[in-house]
Amino acid sequence: MAKVLSRDKPGARAHRLRRHENAGALAACFFAVLVFLFVCDVAAIALDDASPKPSAAAEGAESIITKEETIDTRVGEKRLVRTGAKILDVSVTRPDVAEVFAAEAQGMIVSANSPGIGRAIVRLSDGERMAYTIRVYVADPEKFAAELRQEIGGIQGINIEVVKGRILVDGRVLSLNDMDAIERAIGDNPSITNLTSLSSRNARILSREIEKEFRESGIYGARVEVRGNRVTLVGSLGSELLVRKAERIASSYTTKFDNLIKIAQDSQAGKARAK
């Protein structure tokens, strides 16, 4: 039988051609949109990079202190301090010690509340940023010394007296707990000079006790020194673990200690070789 060749129906070929053309146009349009979006994104990045940005120095300019001064006053006093420009804002670290208020056109009032040392940061209209250290002294040293004797006078070995307007606390105390009690009572009072220290005999006893516990815990190579009212750990140990163990032992005797123990070099070299 003769083979019959199929023929397209009238208009079918044209229909397929139009469909292919439409698909091609749609793909071209989609590709154009992608290119447009890519170009916009690149342009935005370029503009962002080109736009001026504040430098780290500019960002920190507000926090730069341009000038520092110290104000000495006494409890109960109110002092007018000239600033040379209008105060825009002021912040105080220790309002219990001293408060600061803007006054007049170019000044501030410092109100002293209690003995201690505070700090005030003042921003001025001329761009200056001032830092004031405010030292508040006691109003009556003799009266304050009497109150201090009532508070810590029972600690054995100390003497409290007033010399030329300053309160001196002197002597050799028997324990670190006594030293802590003295420091808590004195605080950062600028009217008081603390000359107390741990007695040499008790310092030796404390050192021996801590070192004895070191040895009982397998810690060798660390020593204990007492300097003033602080315990200092010195020497060298074989690992960070032993150093931390020594710290825990020392902290059971006092929270005020300095750790100057070093890790032995041969131990560090062994770790490096192991790596």
C-alpha cells in the first residue's frame, strides 16, 4: 500500500510559529527584567559606597573629653563654677557624693553631699566636653575622726588621729578581715590617709597556711607573699588547671589577692609539640 504522508491542517503551522514567537518574547522580557534588577542593585551598592560615612573618630567625637579639671569642696558646700559657655547637658557618676546643676548663662552649681570622689561630664554650647573630678572632703575632721573611732576603733592595733586637717589611720592589724573592715569604713574619702598594714607576724602565718594547703593539694612551685593588705601568688606551675586550683585555695582565705603565677615554659613547649 502506498504510504500516506500526513499534512498539517490549514493554519496549524502558523499557530505553532506564533506560539514560539510569543514564548521567545516572554523569555526575552524576563531576561531584560533580571538585567534591569541587577543593574539597579549594582548602582545602589556603588552609591552607598560613594556616599560619605561618619568615621569612627567622628562617631566618637561626642565622647571625647576636651578638658579636665578638679574641684575640691567640703560636705554641705554649694559652689558656683564658671564654665565659659552655656551648659547643654550634664551627667554625674556619684550623686550621693556631689550633684551638679546648670546655673546662670555660663556656670554650674556643685552641691557636696557626702565625703568621696565623684565625676561630672559637662557638654557645652561651644563644643567643649568638660570632665570634672569632684573631691568632697569632710566638713569637720575632728568630728568625723570621732565617728570613725566608734566604727572601727575596736580593731586591735590601729590608731586614728587628725594631723593638719587630715585624718590618719595607722597601725598593724591582725587579720585581713580587719583590713577589709577598715577599707569599707574609709571608702574613697579624700580626707583620710590609710597607712594600716597587716602585722608582719600574721602575714607570715597567713602565707604559711596558704602554702601548706597548696602542698596538701599537690601544688608545688607556687609561693605566697603578703604586701600591705593583699595576698600575692607568685612562682610557676605546670598547667592552667593548677593555677586555677591555687586561686580557689587563696580565695578561701581572702578575696583580695593578686595572681602572678606563670605557667612553666617546658609545659607550654610540650603542648606546642603535641599539636
